[in-house]
Amino acid sequence: MTKKSELYQIRKKEIRDSRIKETRNFIRSKSFSSLMNNHKWFQIFELIEEQQSEFELKTVRSFEIRKADSILELEKSSILIDNSGEFIEFLELEQITLKNTSELKSELNNLNVDFYEESDKIKIRGYSK
């Protein structure tokens, strides 16, 4: 690895760590209660990969809803859904939305994941307010 790419990787990690710290502070300041943990999020995203499901996600610090039709990379505590190179930490997830199917509901029940149904969608929340 060249010195330039090494510095780039260090800077990228610093930015990611800073974003995680800011998110934790935001969650504390809003008194959010966590409904999920990294293990459950990981299992859900594994299921999404398996079923090749499209999904939408919203993070706690953004009003933007991001749509994804695939997962580029899945780590123990984060996910990459586009070519930006910016991983989304599970800690940042306010909610994901999936297409409602009986198979998905069954799998989520097997994983002991709380979700709610809204017309033809399933929503999984990361936090309660």
C-alpha cells in the first residue's frame, strides 16, 4: 500500500468514527431507546441478500429515504448499498422498509424480530422515541 492510499484509508476511518460518535450523541440527546442490535440487523440483511429483496432505509440523522435493490457489502455492524464507499452503520438505522411477503414475515418471526405491517410493506424500526 502506498503512503497516499494509507493516508486516505486513515482519513476515511477517522470520518467514519466521527460520524458514529455524532450519531451516538444524537441518539442520547433525543433519548431514543434501541430496539435492535448489530446481530439482529446482520441477520435481517443476510435474509435480504438471500431473497434478493429491494428495501428502503432511513437513518436517524437524515430525512432522506434511501432505496436499494442490492447489498454490495455486509459487515458485522454496517452495510454498503451503493458505490459511494460510505458504509451505513447499523447504529444509524432508524428504519428499514421491505415488501410484505408471507415468507419474509415467517423468517422475521423465526429471527424474533419485531416489525409492523403497513399495507404491502413491512417496517422494522431501530429505535423507539
